Amino acid sequence: MKGPGIRTFVLAIGIIVVMLSAGCEEEQLKGNQKARVIAAENMQMKNLLQQRDSEIEKLKEQHKSELKKQEELLAKCKDEKQALEEQLTEKYGDQIDEFIGNLGAEYVKLHQENDGLKLQIEKLKAELEEIKKPTEQPVKPL
């Protein structure tokens, strides 16, 4: 009996070893599949990150380009503003100076006229006072 019991025992152990190795192999296959899935996801994520980085670089370049255009436009506007101011000064500067000169002359004229009118008022007031003073000759009734 030793023979068939040992044989059965060895057979049972062999079956157990085969089953365990099959289970481990299955787990190993599952682990490899997970690793492949994770590696594929990692590759997708790396690709997405590269796409995002390239988009960011494109947007940075676009931003720099727009900023440069805006700065050039601002400089152009400043130049145009200065040119317009110079044109206005050239075109109307003489007229403004003439107008201010005329105002000054008109002010002097009006000031002199005002002083003359003040003298006339004083003279008329003095004459009025003379008229109001009682005369030395009595007035005869009629």
C-alpha cells in the first residue's frame, strides 16, 4: 500500500503544484495586462501633455505677436497725434497769437475809455452839485 498511497500523494501534490502554477501564471498574466494598460495610458497622457505644451507654446507666440502689433500701433498713434498737434500749432498758432494780441489791444482801449467815462461822470456830478446849490439872488415871483 505504500506504493499506491505514495503515488496518489505525489499525484495530488503534482496536481496542486500544477494548479498553483496555473493560478500564479493567471495572476502573472493579469499583472502583465494591467502593466500594459497602465503603460498605454501613460503613453496617452504623455502625448496629451506634449500636445498641451505645444498649444501653450503656440499661444505664447501668438500673444507675443499680438503684443508686438499693439505696441507698433500705439507708437504709430503717438506719432500721428504729435504730427496733428504740430499741424494745429502751425495752422492756428498765428491766429491764436493774433487773437490774443487783439484782446490785449482791446483791453487797453476799453480801459482807457473806462477811465475817460469815469472822468466825465465826476465832471457831471460836480456840475449837478453846482446846480443844486442855492443861488444868491432870490427868484422873483411872477
